[in-house]
Amino acid sequence: MAFDNAYEALGEYTDDSRWAFGTGFDEPLAGVDTTLPAGVDGAGLAAYCLMLGDDALIMSHRLQQWCTNAPELEDEVALANIGLDLIGQARLLFARAGKADGSDRGEDHYAFFRDEREFRNVRLVETPNGDFAYSMARLLVFATWRLALLHRLTTSADQVLAAIAAKGVKETTYHRDYAAQWVVRLGDGTEESARRMQIGLDAVWPLVEELFHRHEIEHSLGAAGVAVDPTGLRAEFDAVLDQVTVTARLRLPETAALAGVSGRTGRDGVHTETFGFVIAELQSVARAHPDATW
Amino acid sequence: MTAITEPEAELLAHFEHTIDRDQRLEPRDWLPEGYRRTMIRQIAQHAHSEIIGMQPEGNWITRAPSLRRKAILLAKVQDEAGHGLYLYSAAETLGADRADLTDRLINGRQKYSSIFNYPTLTFADVGVIGWLVDGAAICNQVPLCRSSYGPYARAMIRICKEESFHQRQGFELLMTMMRGTQGQRDMVQDATNRWWWPSLMMFGPPDAESPNTEQSMAWKVKRHTNDELRQRFVDMSVPQAEVLGVTLPDPKLSWNADREHYDFGAIDWDEFQNVLRGNGPCNTQRVAQRRKASEDGAWVREAAAAHARKKAQGDE
């Protein structure tokens, strides 16, 4: 009977190589040349990586909250996939930030030991999930915008960022496709689903404009060929949203943008009231055991 | 369609011959009604266990204390959804319907593994569930890779591979925590104390009180008795607990050189029966959550079906 069962082998204490993924865990960018390109401000690059990393981390957090709540098992699998891709993107971007700012801090520092006001994600990703229609409208908006951004970032003067973006393009193409298919199904499904889909799209729309504001860091790094200017993404975004909403028999909303505070929004660390609860949940265990290793 | 015209005795002889030769029965084969019902019950309960089992661990995804652990946990819970999908599909080859089976689950007419009616109270529970609960599940499930029903046996091969991976991840989390702070070691011990006895109950009632064992073993849809599997699990777990440095919460646990097995204390079967009757700490919550997801998603599924019908009409 010996060893026809993996459980039996657990107690065989040899060395750690039996773990499929090892226990001596490497940083996601281990072995990668993380030298800064000439003339690039490291602190600025780190701040930019945190913007894009925080978007991914918080969007993933909201998708994780769908787990065990999805309308069908196939969607449990799909939503978890997208959530996992985004955790992966966040990890790479946080690792890049830790190298760029010279602090050599690891990914978990940025996720678990920054305060609410230090997060730089757009407010779109932090709003509560609402119903499935709102979540799909939000994911369509997010993935369409992010795909356009990552596409352009593949030619960044920072080779590390360019490589992270190239990986993200493949993933985000699927995220956009998944969301677009649901928006079409719901928009052109039953009377009830069409009603909900329109409400979801209307509710997400005030958060769209913020995605295309250019932060001063994006401006300065954009000039150095490192960052993408988000104002240049709007035409592609509008074209995709037009196509999807026409196919889905939905109206594109014309609601006003959600105001910031004195013009400051997510990229400036000014978030919505609900964001503090996201951070409290995300960080609770890590902060209760600050000296622990996991 | 010649099968229908053959006399039933001949079909039954063929069925029994297939089992005797240790061959697999396939969806196209004639199956006795009792065998079909038993297999649907067994596979559906396994599928329900995967889906309900997403909840206790899913409880910690958003709070996982490192990004690496978060990714591992989310991927694991996703795998469980995948296992549920394969298993419902295997049940469908016997004529069952996934939506109907889900209704039976949320109406309490079909069961799932009682272990998931216990709460996950700390992040260490994620590791202990991987070690003990997935470990016990593997002990139960590895023999099912030789089930006489082909689609189930094949699903189990894939599921067991993934379960083994999860189980090693759980053990590795516990090893890491045991090397960490005293607070982490205390969490692991506390979680072990809470999950050990319920894990032993996962093998089901003692053989003398197991109503379905005899027929299931004759049909080769079950390969070992509950008590045999439970003993194997205890024998394997004791040295693993030593490697980890945790104490299993049973003062009667000791090596018996005559039997060449560990002796262990009496299991509280009243507690097991109580949980089985629906009175465990989380029975109501687990089913209510599954019911809510199903009801909240009804309009989405209806919309998807309506859209598919429109597309099909448009394509004609």
C-alpha cells in the first residue's frame, strides 16, 4: 500500500524540493535586470507602478468577493481566473516599485502595510460589487481601459514595465472579452436583465472620466517614454464601448463625472468612503501579525 | 437500441460480469436502476461537497496575509469549483440534471460532507483544512479512481491529482507558520485541535452502522470500509503531526505493536449525528449562502438562456 497515496508521503522529511513550487520563495522579479533606464526618476517610476498595481489589487479584491456568489459555476471559475491574473499583475508591479524606489521593499509591504490614503488606484475599482450587471459593466470599463493602456505600455522605455505590460495584454484581452460577452447577453437577454444592465452601466459611468485624467507623474514619465498618457486612450475606449453597447441594445450614459475633493481623486489618494473597509479587510491578518512570515 | 429487447437477466449478467472483471461501466451500458440511483447519489453528494467546501476557505481569500498566499488560496477554491463542474457532468451522464441536483442540495434532499459545517476561525484553518481535510478526502477518494463507473473514475483521477497539490500546499503553509512567531504556532495548534476529530468523522460511521457499505463494495463503487480508511488516515497523520510539531488532541493516541496500527480514542458519534441532522455550527449558513447565490443568479441564467435562443433563431 505504501505511497499509492500522496498523503502518505507528506511526513517523509527529506528536503523542500518536494514542494512543487518550493518553499524558498523568490521575489517575482528575481533574476530580472531592474536597472533604471537612463534619466528616469526612480521615485516617479515607483509611484506609477503603484498606481497600476493598486488598480489591479483592488479590482481583484472586488472580484474575490464574488467567490461562492456567482450566478453559475462556470462564472466562479472565470471570475477567479481574472482575479488571479490581476493579483499576478499587482505582484509584478509592486516588485518593480520596490526596486525602482531603491527601498528594496517586497510586494507585501505595498499591499498590506500602506494606509488607505497611500493607495493610488482609481475609484472605479473600489466601489462595492452591486449586482452581476454592475460588476460586468465595471469590469468591461476597467478591462477596456487597462487593455488600451497596457498595449501602449509594451513599448515603455522601462524594459521591466514593458515586459509586465506584455504579459498583462494577453490576460486583459480575455477579461475584456468575458465582460463584453456578459454585457451583450444581459443587455439582449430578458426584459429584466436589460433593465438591470442599463442601470449597471448608468451607475458605473460617473467613474469613467477619472480614468482619462493625466496625473503629473504620468505627465513627467510620459515625456521620458516610460508611462502612458491616459488622455490618449479615450478614443479606443469609446470605440469599444460603442460597439458593445450597440450589440447589447443599451444606451451609452451621459451622466456627469463623479467629483473629486478639490479636484483630487484616486490617483491622489483621495478615495470613496467605502475604500477604508476594503483596506481593513485586505490588511487585517497581515497587520495583526506584523512580525509573521507566511 | 438492441439493448432494450434483450431480456433483463441477460443484461444483468453482462453488468455483473463487467464488474467481476474489474472493467468500467460506461454511460451507454445498461445499468440496474439501483446502481444508477446509488451512483447519482454518490457523485452528486461529492459535487455538492466541492461546492459547499468553497465557502469555509473562501472566507479567508480577501484577508489572506500575503499576496502569494492569496493567489494560492484563490486558485484552490477555483479548483474546487472546477471539481464540482466535472462531477456534476459525470452525474449528468447518468441522466441527472445539474440545476435539479442544485435544487436538491438547497432543499436539503441531498447531503454534502459534514466537515464543511464547521467554521474557519483563523488563517491557520486554511492550512489545517489542506493537511487534514484534504488529506482525509484523498484517503477516501484515491480508491474511487478505480470505481466501476467510468466517468466517475476518470473524474476522480484528475481531482485526486489536484487535491494532492492542495494538500501539500496546506502542509507547507503550516510548516511555514510553525517556523514563524509564537502567535502563528498557537494558531496552528488551535486549528489542529478543532479539525482533528471532525476529520476522523469524514470517513463516515463505523462499519457496523454503515448502511450502504455492503452493496457499494459489491458493486465496486466503494473499495475499502470506513474503518479501514480511518485507521490508515490516523496511521499516516501521527508522524506528520510530529514533523510539524503539533499535538493531536487525543490522549489515547498510541502505537499498538500487536496490531501495527495506532490506537485512538472514541469518536463522538453523537456530535457527528447532530451535524448530519443539520444542527452543526454552519449547516444553516452554508445552505443559505448556496441558496442565495442560486436565487440571486436566476435572472442572469434566464438572460443567458434567452440570449442564446435569440442567437439560435437569428442563425437559422
